[in-house]
Amino acid sequence: MKLWREGDLQGASEAFRTSLAADPDNPEAHNNLGGVLWQLNDRLGATAEFRQAVHCRLDFAQARNNLGRALWQSGDIEHGIEEFRAALSYQPGLGVAHLNLGRVLLTKYALAEAEAELRRALVLIPDLAAAHIELGLLLASKAGILSQEARTELMEGL
């Protein structure tokens, strides 16, 4: 983790791979390796590692959230939604999963459900800039104008 925090992505990748050689069923190591690979723009490798983390521990909400994001951003929206919902079934307080679910629901024009998820994210993480921005844009699009509530959310996000 230290190498990753310090920005040494190659070193972190090697360290997580070494850890997995010793303990191939370590869900945290798979999830962390997936995160490093994501940052290295190896989307397929990252997705495979997130899947393996979930395979090793079905209730690993953070890995399910990461897998959901990887699937969604690769165009597999429905499976992404399934993973976000699964993450939240195991850890309802995972604010970033509410944010991600809200974002993907926006792409499907499920505005009421997206708004509810973004608001849940903000209850859990009040200073989550991305949720404020997404909610502000959603409210502005619903109103057809930049309402006071939309302005407030956008300003909170900036």
C-alpha cells in the first residue's frame, strides 16, 4: 500500500502480485491490484482482479463497487448496476457506491432513482464534491433552469 500511496504504481503492482503468489485467495490484494491496474489504464486486467476479489469474498462491498465501476465504464451498464446494488446490499453505508449507482442511473435517464442515490451519497459523505456536482446538474436539467437548489449543489461541489 505504501508504494501505491507514494505513486509507484509499477512497484505496487509487483508487490500485490508477490502477495498473491503467496496467498492467491486474498480478496484485498486482488482488489488493490485491480485499483493499481486501473490507474495504469489496464482496464481488462483491473476488471479481472475485481472479479477475482469478489469471487474470493462475495460480501466484499468495495470490490463489488470497483467491479461495478469497471463494468459500467466499459459499457456493461446493466452488470455495473447489479454490482453497485450488490455492494450496497452488503454495505448500505458505502457512500461512493451510492454515488456510482446514481451516476449510472443518470445515463439511463432514471432521474428520480438517480437523485435518491446521489442524495444518499451526500447524507453519508456530505463533502463529496462529485455527488454535489451530479445532483446540481440533475436538478438543473429537471427544472430546465438553474434553480437555487441546483446552484447550491454545484457551488458545494466546486
